[in-house]
Amino acid sequence: MTGKILETFPAGEPRGCRAAEDYAAQRQREGVPASVVMDMETDSFLVVVPDPQLA
């Protein structure tokens, strides 16, 4: 995945990926093409946007 990381959320939180999903949904309502991916190396959920230069 190549893009810009907007925010990170620890996977060990009690709500799991829900906080990341909520954050991404808010960005999407603002018109930002955000999505959630799992970073296995850091055990975190990342909210990312694609790199427009690669599109």
C-alpha cells in the first residue's frame, strides 16, 4: 500500500478496528478517500489515503 497515513490506532484497543473505521468514515464524509489497513509489523490499524501521483 502506497499512500499517506492520516492516523494510526493500536490493534490491541478494546474496540479493535472500530475507532479506525469511525475515523475513516468521518474523513469519507468530508470527501477524503480514506480506508483502513492493518499494519502487521506494528500491530496497528492505519487510516490511509492513496497517493494521487500513483493513480
